[in-house]
Amino acid sequence: MSRNAAVVGIGEVPVGKFPDRQLLDIAITVAEQALEDGGVDRKEVDTLLMAPCFADPWFNTDLGFARLVDELGMRATVRLNAQVNAGGSTGAALLKVAVGLVESGQSETVLCLHAEKFTNLSGQEGFDFFAKAGIERDFEAPFGMAYNAIPGLTAERYMYETGTPIEQLAEVSVACREWASLHPNAMFRKPMTVEDVLASKVIASPLHALMLNMLGDGGSAFVVTTEDRARSLTETPVYVWGEGDVVSTYSFAQHDDITRMNWSVAGDRAFQQAGVTPEDIDVLEIYIAYPIFHLIIMEELGFCARGEAGALVAAGETRPGGSLPTSTNGDAMSYGHIGAGVGVATLVETCRQLMDKAGERQVPGASIALKTAAGGAYSNANVAILGREPR
């Protein structure tokens, strides 16, 4: 018997402003979708892992206190109900924990899910939340540190070092929006141009409003089980080939180089473990929320040389039909920002592409995908390589 782990089912609801949609409904919906998609009976789930809900502390406590075990009809069949929180890297952490539990024999079938509802917060409350998360209390918070300032600072430095023009940063947002226009669950689907991006208000120089992301409501889920069980459930299981992780620092100000941030180290570890190279990757799924980091990640992972990523994007290579399809759900800039769930949604989209279930945005013949994640104030770099076949 093989205890290699595989993702067998995925679920996702539309992202947007849905004040009448309840968090419990989101959680139940994505869980049932993932179970149905993978052909898994709910009584077969022995482990339930949840990402945190940032906007509703009461519901978040409910998750840790097994509310969904009751709501999903899993009483006495679930052996472990727990939360996993790694900020934006929560999707990567959920996958790693689920795979570890399955491959060690501690679990047979793990359901991972996330639900978020930022419309529970006022605009100011949402801003205040992200002005405190991952921000050093004594030396940064008193001076008004904000997340939009971080990519602005990074972009200024990167553009200075490489000569990359602002138009090429705008191209990243345009490419992500083109993918999102094909995604029925994306928050923003209206096509836009580089001119539109640069005509929008400057928020954190040099970044314009259409280079940023918007908080929304949403949720997604995935199911992990053994390879043997997966083959009996679905024709399209997805396997983890390799992972690389680096946790650098709590405070963004402590990075040795804000235009690199250990992505090459994490990437090298993942490529080595998977036994592939950048040339083997069919789909690049980046969750990072701002265009400047797309350019840095593509270069640090070896998809192009330093300073060349902007031209690669401007040439259309990351768009539908390009040689390096990237962020096929639109990333947080167009898909929408759902807190810790953006990373979960990125994993779901990665699996969807490898399962050949992406509809209009399906990358033909996609068999190997690379997914990234970063949590906190860019405190860590995570790279995972997944494939249609076991390794």
C-alpha cells in the first residue's frame, strides 16, 4: 500500500461583498463541494483542519471548538478538529499538515477549509486590522505602518536597482485581471489596461489603486487522502512533489534584501525535492497580493534573469495563451483578498488546473504546477510543486 498523500476534491464560493451571506453557510458550502468533488463520504473524514477567520472572533472560536463537526454531520467520526494559522501561508501550512498526517498514518482523510467575511468589518476596522497584523508593536505600529507601504517601498528599491518602468508593474495587474475575467468566482472581472492602472490614484508611491487588492468575503476547501484511496475516488488526484520553505523574520524591516527575501532558497529546495526545473513548470500560481512581488518571485525562482520579469509580463507570457501562465485565478489583486484564505484559494486553483477543471482559463496539458505563498508581513517564503502523477 502507498501512503503517499493526494488532493482529491476542491470547493470554492464566489468572492465579493455579500453582507447577507453567513460565515457558517460559506464553510458548509465549500466543505460539501470539496467532498462531492472528491467522491468522499463525510463519514470517511477523520480530521478537520480550519484556517482562521480574521473578521469574526466568535465564529473563529466556534471553528476551534468543533462547530463544523456538528454542522457537517461528523459526530464521533472525526478524531481531530484543529486550526492552522500561518497568515497568508495558511493554505501551504494546511497542505503540509494534512500530507504529514496522512503519510504518517495518523489520518486517512483530511478536510481543510476556510471561510471569511470581511463585510463584517467597517472599512476602518479592516484597515486597522491589517495595520496591526505582523507589525512590530513598539517600533512600527506607533508610526502608522500599513501593508500598502511595504510593496511601495519594495517597488521603489527594485525599480531603482533594475531600471524596471512603472508600466511593467501595471502589466502584472492587467494580466491578473485578464485571468480573473475568465473566473466566475473572482471579485473583479472587468478587463482593464495599463492606461487604466496608471490613471488610478497613487496610494503608496509608486503603486496605484489598481495595483492593490480589496478585502472581500469568500471561502474554499480541499480534501487530502492516501494515494491508494485517491485512485479509487477520482481520475484526477493531485500529488505534492516538493516543497521549500524559509521563515526569515517577523518584521519586514529586518529583511536583509527586500527585493529578494529568500525566494531563491525556498525555490531551490522545492525544485531539488521534486526533481524538476523551472522549464518543466506548466502553471505558476502566485499568491502575493501586489505586482512587484510577482516580478521578484519569477526572477528568484529562475523563470527569467534579474530585471527581466517585467518585460516577460509585458510580452504577454503570463496571460492566457502565454508560455508561463501565472496566477490563473487573478491573485488577490483581482480574485479578492479573503485574509488567510487567499493562500487556500491559490492551492485550490493549482489543483483545479491539474485536475483539468478550470473551464475557460484551463491551461492545456497542465501536469506540473508551482504554487507560492507568503505569510505575515512577508515573513516567510513557501514554494510547493504539485503534479498529476505520483512521485
